[in-house]
Amino acid sequence: MDAQTARIKKWVILYPVYINSKKTIAEGRRISASKACENPTCIEIADCCQYLKIPHAIEIDKAYPRDFMQRGRVRVMLKREDGTFVNPAISSRKQLMLHVAELVPRHPNRTKKQEPASTSSNAGPSKSGKGGKKKR
């Protein structure tokens, strides 16, 4: 193991499950569902860390133990070697999760233009009249 990998091993781990609003606390969510975002990916989390100017490393081959089908995690450096915070606004894991969960919905891959709903209400033949039990 080289020196770079040894340093990264000490960084904070952030799994996408931690900020997923679709998961329960028992399934691994760590922030409130109202503040969490829907189905984040490790790439989106890494882009948010880059926006916050926090050093990070993506580990695509790793998985969350409780949900091993979803692959990927992000390692984040919150503190420097001397103990000072990289970003003074983020001083804990919880604050990091809240900031990232706030930024993920505004990620460029998520902000697609909303297509207007089609207004063709009579697409096929429609049945008219009352539909009830007929008298004999």
C-alpha cells in the first residue's frame, strides 16, 4: 500500500444510501427524509464535493453492506493533517451529508427540462353512457 492510499484510508466514507430519501433509517439513511434527496449516485456526490472544494476519492467497486446491489462510495477529507477543516462551513459528517443532499437535486444531470404533458385526451374509442347493471 502506497502513501497516497494510506492517507485516503483515513478519510470519511459517504455512501449514497446515507442521503437517499427512498430508504428508511433501518436501511441506512442518516439524515431526515425531508432533507435527503432521491436516489443519489456516487458520481453526483463526488461532483458536489468538488463544488464544495473538498478533496474526495470515488471507490466504484465498493458497496454498502446492507444494500450490496448498489455499488460505489465516496471517501472525503474533512480535516487536513494539522487538524484544520478543509471547508470551514463543514465541520462534521452530518453537515457534509446535509450540504451534499442539498446540492444533488441541482446536479446538471438531474435538472432536465420538464416536458409538457400530452393533451390528447381522446386517444382511442371511448365508451359512453352509464355503466351499471341493466334491468330485464
